[in-house]
Amino acid sequence: QIGNRGTVTEAAGFNVEEDVNRLRGAMKGAGTDEVAVIEVLAHRTIAQRQRIKEAYKQTVGKDLTEDLQGELTGNFENVVLGLLMTAPVYDAYELRNAMKGAGTEEAALIDILASRTNAEIRAITAVYIKGSSYTVHILSVTFAVGFQDIYEAGEARWGTDEVKFLTVLCVRNRNHLLQVFKEYQKISGRDIEDSIKREMSGSLENVFLAIVKCLKNKPAFFAERLYKSMKGLGTTDSILIRIMVARAEIDMLDIKTEFLKAYGKTLHSFIKGDTSGDYRKILLELCGE
């Protein structure tokens, strides 16, 4: 298991052959038994799903991902394919899709790059470079920066030295940065988030706010992203899917707690009211009651 606050945990009595047969049976004949696909894949960890993929290849002689791709469609398919990837591969896949074609899906970059640890980002970068000619440019600077630097780069000057800001935010460990934010408030009399909103705009503001929010409380950051993906008319399915798939095994329990605390409704009820069909069913399984 890659985390210990997830809704998806290791399946007790895991039997890889049984799971392979169940999935194989789900795709036999006309139509697909989506319930079987959900029951197997939404209740296995990433490591267990990798074993299922390997065993399927050996037993059936085909690629499980490709077989499911041929059977499923739409958002349900997107969730299932995401579940079949390892964490760094899924993140790299989402980043690549976000940067494909004209324009960039900024939300994916923010969700992933602002929230992952340095080790996770290194793993994503390794996958990304292997599979593509692009490189994910991650700022890794090692020189020391003092408490005054954020204030002097921001509020104390006309215009903002964004590089200095980025350096401080990207280099430091979490405990150090939370201390920096406290000192910043003392020096400037203003919360770091307020300063970012005053000093910056557009994509840069969004990125910096996301980094700060993740450092302060990562589950609350994801709860807010989920809420915004579903509130109002329509749903931003790409964000909803990405967070539900990526965090199910890590901190979904905490995300659900923060969601209820902030919005007075359960994440389960929000997903139920905003989605439908097999897509709704698999998301609710990942969410847990």
C-alpha cells in the first residue's frame, strides 16, 4: 500500500487467479459486466492491480489495459485505466495529456506538481523522460534563503521577484516552510496567501496558492479541488477523476473529513448527485461511505 489513510486497502485473501478469471469473464461475449470490473479493480491496491495485469498477460496472452479499453467508454473508462497504472506512471500520463496539443490544462499541472513530494516528482520525471521527448522542468535550487526573503521578494517591493518566491517555496521542507509562513505574518502583518493574491495573478497566482495550501493542509487542498470540480453547473470530470484515482490509497479518509468540515456535506453525497451510471458507481466505491 502506498499510504495509510486511504479508502482503498489491501484486499484480504487476495487471489490473483480468481481476479483474472473474473475480469476475463466480465469481457466475454456481448457486452461487459461492469459490476465485476468495479468490484475487482476498485477494491485492490495499486500493487495488487499490477499483479493482476501481469497474471492476465501470462494467462490470457493479452494486455488487460488494451482489453478493457476495447470494452469501456467515457469517464468510466478513464477511471479504470487510471487505476491500472502505478502512481508515477499515472501522474506522468496526466501531465503529458495536460500539455498535449494547443494550450495546457493548468489544473493537472497544479494538482500534481504542487502536491507531490520531491521523491514523487523525481519518480514522475523518470517516467516522463523515458516515455517522451519533453522534460518536466522542476526547479531544484539548493542555496539557503532566510525568513526575510519572502517578504522582500513580495510585499516589500513594487512588483514581485517570482523566482525568489518560487525558490523559497520549492526548496524548503514542510516544517521549515510552515515556520517561515508564521514569521512572514509577523514581519508583514499579512498571511502569505493574501500576499500571493495581492502580488500575483493568473496561472502564477494559482500555482503559488496551491503550493502554500498543500504545505498547510494537503487533504483540505484536495477537498477544495473536488468541491470546485462539482459545484455549480457541470462537472470538471478530469479533476474529479484525477484526485479520486490518485488519492484513493493515500489520504482519501482525510480528504473526506476536510470536505465535510468545509462544506457541510459528505463527498459521497456530492459525487452521487453529480455523476451517473458506472462512472458514479466506481467513484463511490473509491470514495467509500
